[in-house]
Amino acid sequence: MAVVALISYAVYLALAFGMRTLIQLRRTGSSGFKGIGGRPGSAEWIAGVLFAVALAVGAAAPVLALVGAVEPIGALDTTVVHAAGTALFIGGLAGTLAAQLAMGASWRIGVDEDERTELVTHGPFGIVRNPIFAAMLPASAGLTLMVPSAVAMLGLVALVVALELQVRVVEEPYLLRSHGSSYATYAARVGRFVPGVGRLGTG
């Protein structure tokens, strides 16, 4: 299963990051990648670093499992759990790509304070405000269940913390500054990662 997980992770990176970056370059002339922002030690910087760590650990988990360097978590190392993980991954990958497509030219990795992009509220963005991240989480959880180990769990936790920080501390304040009442109204109506949950003004 470790081989399948490693191939799946490579496919995810190739499609969700590599292919999407190339599409963005062709459409806009920019990769959309803004890098790790904020001063070292700030919440913004920690979010960026944790995201990079989560990606690295996510790749390392199946490799370490493949060479026998880490032991699987026994209770989760079953055919049923592996199958559930595979289904979660496939659904998460499909959701990520669909949300990226819906975001169009506004797609970015990171925030540039000098940029003003269109506020996307249609399609999956009408269901949750952060559908790309919302889909990324089950994809990562699926990969974790495919090779359930302490290392894989650590990568998943790092990703969850990174996305929460990125959205709450970096992106939401930026969008409020950029779009003002339009974003405030939208965020009061649409949940953060889950429909109806995390609407602006409700936590």
C-alpha cells in the first residue's frame, strides 16, 4: 500500500501544484506562487513553514513505510481502512482540482498585499469559502489512512494547523481589507471549511 500511497501523493502534487501552476502561467504570465510571507516567527510565517513541512512529511511517510523505517499503527493498518483512505484521497483530489478550476485566474498560493484579485463566490465557493483547502484535508487524511503511521499523522496535523492559521490569520484579514463589505457579507453567509460552520461573526 505504501507504493500506491507514494504514487498517489506524486499525482496529487503534479496535478494540484505542478499542472495548476503551468495553467496559471499560461493564463496570466504569473505562477501564482507568492512564497512564505511575514516576518520569521509571525503567525503568517509559521503557517507557510508548517505547510511546507506538511508537504515534506506527507511525501516522507510512504517512503519511510516502504523501506520499513516506521511501523504502521496496528489498529488502522487494515484493508477496510486502506480502502477508505483511497476513497477519501480520490474524492479530495477531485474536489481540489474542481475548486482550483472554479477559482480561475484568482488562484494563488500565498498572499500579495499589493494584488487585488476577483472575489470568487460561485460554484464550490458558494458552498464553503475555502473549497481548495477543504478538499485538501480529506485528500491528506486519505493518504494518511493508506499508510497509517505516526509520521503520516504528524504531517496531517501540521497541515491542519497550517491551513487554519493561513485562513484565519492571513487570508481572511487580507480579503476583508481588499473587498470590504463584499467579503464580509459573503463570509457571514458561507462557512469556512464546512457548510454553515465558521461564518464570519460566528467563529
